[in-house]
Amino acid sequence: MTEDEVFEQAVATALEPGDPESLRAVLRGAKPWIVASARVQHDRYAKLAVGTSGFAARRPFLWRFLLLVVLPVTEWVLAVLLFKYGVNGNPAIPVVGYTAPVAGTAAVMLAVSYTNVIGRTVAWWWGLAGLGFISLTVVAANIGVLVTGAWPAVFATVPLGFGLLWGVVRLTEALTALLPPAMIAGRAAAARNALDEWRSAMLNEGVLPALRAESGGTRIVPGTALAFGDAKSLHRGGSLISHQPVPAGRELAELVDTLDGGSFALAGPRGSGKTNLLRAFCRGAYRRQDQAADLSVLVAAPVDYVPREFVLHLYAQACHAVLAHLRETAGKGVWRRWRVRRGERGRLARSAQRGLRDIAYVQTLTRETSGKFGFRGAELAHKRATSLAGRPPTYPEVVDDFREFVRAVARTLDPVRVVIAIDEIDRIGAGEPARKFLNEIKAVFDVPGCYYLMSVSTEAQHDFELAGMGLRSVFDSSFDEVVRVDYLDFELARGLISRSVDGLPEVFVALAYAFSGGLARQLTRSARAIVRQPRGTSLADVAEKLVADELDRVCKTTSDALTALDDRDGVTKLLRVLADPGPDLHVLRDRVQASYAKEHTAIGDLGDRAAARIAFLAVVRDHFTNDLTEVVPAQVDALARARRYAGSNPATGLALLEEFSSAWTARPAPVRPPP
């Protein structure tokens, strides 16, 4: 089953006969992204696939005709000719002539029909069974001729030969379910399951989200009662469905298309979607349709690392990726390209295998020479031994070997690009730890045809921009470009949610976006919290539930942080306020701010953050009522911006909340009964 066939099946399943052709065009335009969404399932199926490829898969009827008609007729004619003109009627001559094409056919099936271990096993069984059955037929015919002298006995073998050959072919087809069960039948079932998973992923994680995103970008769902269709995709972890195509991804794709190698950083706050963007890029979501698939490696940077060990891990992952790529492309029947490149590809495969061996083992060579001579009780002996023990390569040697290997991969597989993505560098920490990590590993950068992509903190972009004013840093010397992964705006957030949830009213999308602060990860969490509520729940009740849960987290996390402080008198009053928040959030904010002394830095910082977050919850509860019938994107963007600052810069967050309230409260706030 090819990638194009699975894609077309998914499109045919998702679209109705009367749907406009424009939707089909949209799906074809989004094909790289759709195919990338099911890349994991595709790779699993490719490893387990059992079946034919090349000529046997493209022309199954003709292939069977050759096996069942052309082959037996040719062999029978050879047997007759060899018997008639053989050496003194020797029966071995027609046996060899009759069975040689069978062995040749088995070899052809090995080379053309089957592409993996299971297929080769089936082909060997076919060859052995055909060789045995047809040889017995010819031997029996020749014995009949020699014993009875009846020349027509050879012709009597024709029906038997046809029947036996048909049985052999049918037996071959049944072997995947019969011989041996642990090796063939189990793997065949696993391959069928993998194909079903691939089809399902192509449909549910690729085609349907693309259709929902297309309709979600143009269709506004009204209403203040919670209603939605399929939301299973929202709860599926580790999927590209949680990543919305963003301008940063398109900018990165343009840079990679323009330059012949380089190192690029994705900078942005934690939770902004850098990991998903790297995963999407490595799976080909941002690749052009006419572009060859990348050879990609994605690893996570360790928090506590040894440079040599990390580069060895990167080396090993690159070797595994090269071997997997060579195995996959070798079975696609691209004979002309294989003939041109088979020497280079073979050397590359051996180089990858040698790299894995050198990484895993230390080589020891031992040579020994001995001799002994004796004569009448006297003897002379000599023995010489030489032992060479390998040593682990030094870090510079590892770097040189890795660079040379990557250079050979890029040169041999051209136009396939080599993409090495290193995620979670911002997890190492800001400042000196991240700088030290980059200083250690940047020696492997700058290989033509190889692209290094890394996720870093916002500090990296700050230092990179300062280089333009003459303030150079390790970030400036390590990266060719730094691409910022920014916060989501309301339009991008609506597109992300529409890919995962069908038919969610826009006011609930705005509520989830406001709670997220524009972070993609938090947006998914907020949307999950909303769809967990019963269908038909009003907007005010859903907002109240989210506010109550968030308020509980604010009070508990702040109380836990306060208990670690030494100032008992300053902490006690604030703890009492947080233990009994009360129903009015505006009053609670004032109580929190009045409960601590401004001169105490630690308590004041915790109190300010809690007060800003409580103020945000109060504005959300006042804004998202059942009277809200229209969402103004600029207003929701302002509220999400205030949410971001409420946790990091309380004074700015409070000022933004005041501005939002002033701009929005042209009408009086609705009177809400106490909960």
C-alpha cells in the first residue's frame, strides 16, 4: 500500500459525492501536512509490511500468468527437447533442464517480488517446494520412459506438472498464514493492524482536522450553550493534531530551502509549541509536495550531559536513521536510481553499521605466531604474540567521525536533506549552562547539506539580536538564524481548536484562549477542560467552573510557597485570606493585597502574583456571561496578553486588566448571584 493510495482513500472517505471540488483541492494542497500527521503509523507499517512490490505488485495478473502458464510450458518443452537430444537418454539431463528454470524463478521472486524478511522466507519456500515437486514429476516421467519405452509418457506429465505448479503457487500464498505461525502469521497480522492504524491516522489525524480547520477558519458557530461534535482528537497525546501551522514554521521552511546547510534556532517561551514545530518539520509537514522526504533525526538535549556522550548518541541515532532510510528506499523499485547509486549506498550502509559497531564496542586484535623444532631429544621452540587493544576515541575524533559521516550522507542521498533537530535546550537553563552546551556541540555544525534545528529560550534570541550592536555571544556564533515562535493570536487559536474539536461555539473558543494566554500547550488543556463539561451547559456555568478550578490552584500553590518562608507573622495573615477566599473575586483581590507588608520582598512577590491572577479570574467571570453573543478578537487578544503578564509581571498584568475593563465596561457588569 503506497502513501498516495492511503491518502486518496482517506480523502474519498471524508468527502461526500456532492462536496465542492474546492475542498478536494484544499486537501491536496495540505497533503504534506496530512501525510506528516500519520508518519509514525506509516513507519510502523513499513517495517511490518508483508507482500510484493515492483512488477509483481503492479501487474499481479500478468505475474500469475507467467508463473502458471509461461513457466510450465517452457519447462515442459525443455524437458522434451533435452530428453530427445540428451546424451544417450540420460535422465539427469532433462531433470536439470526442467528444474533449472524453477530455481531461476525463485531467484527472480527474491529480487523482484518480496522486499522484507518474511517475503524472502516465503520465496525460499516457493523455490524449494517447486524444485522438489517438479523434479519428482520429471524423474517419474523419465523412469516411465526407461522402463516401458513409452515416449508418450513424457506428455502425460503435463497435467501433473500444471497441477503441482498450481498447488505450489497456492501454497506460497498460504504460507503467510501457515508457516511458521510465530514468524509469518503473527507478523502478517501485525502488518494488517499497522495498515489499519495508518489508514485511521491518515483520516482522523490528517484529513478530518484539515477539513475542520478549513471550515473553522471561515465558519463562526454561534450560541452560548456548550455544543460540539467529535472531540476525541483533543485527548490524543503525542499527535501533530495539537500543532497549528504557524508563521514561524513557514519562515523556517523558507530558510532551509534557501541555504545549503546551516544551524537554526527556534526561540520562544515554554509551551509556545517549539517541540511540536520541530516534530512537524522533521515529519515533513512544511515540505513542498514535489520535494524529496528529509532524512531527519530528533533528539532531546539532556539536562545533565557529557558532551562526548551526547555526540555519540547523536551519531548513533543518525546511523539508525540512515539504515532505516536505505531499507525503505531499497524496496520502492527505483531501479535506475539504484543502479546508479548502488555502490555509494552500499558504502554508506556499511559506514553506518561500522559507526554503530565502533560506538558500542572497543576493538581488540590479537596475532600470535609459534614454532617448534626437535631432533633426538633436543628441541627448540619459539613463540611470538602481538596484541592490539583499541581505545575509546577522544572527543575531537568523535566529532570528526560524525562530521565526515554526515557529510557522506548528505552527498550520497542528495537531493534528500539531512535534518538533525535537538529539542529542549531551553530545559538546560538560561545563561551559562545553555552557553556551555552550545560551545561544546557546535563543533558538529556547518556541514553542507545538513540542517541543525534547535529549540532555545527567549534569551538566545535576545543575545542574537544584540550581536547586531556589536555585543557578540555564543548564540550569535552558533546559529545562522533565530526564528521566534510567538504566542498564538485568537485566529491561530481558533484554527488549532477547530482541528481537534468539531463545531465548538466561538465564545467557548475565546474562553479557552483567554485562559491559555496564547500558549499552545495551555490552550489544549483549557479546551479539554471545557469539553469535559456536559453538553448544553451555559457559557456562564462553564466559565464559573474554570474560574473555580483556577482559583483553587492559585490559593493552594501560593499557600504552599508561603509555608517555605521564615517570616511567620507576615505569612499568617495572607494564609488566612487564601484559606477563605469568599465568593467575590474583586474583594478577594483587595484582601490579598492588604494582607502583607510591601517591604517584605518574598511575601510581597507571592501576594502580587496571586492578586494579579485573581483579578484576571474576576474579569473572566464578568466578561464571559450568557449575554456575550459576539467575540471581538482584539479584546480577547488583550485579555490573553493580560493573562500572560499576571503570572510573570503582576504590575503590568494588573494595568492591562484595568485597561481591558475600562474598554469593555461601556455597559454595566451583570449582577451575578453568589454561588
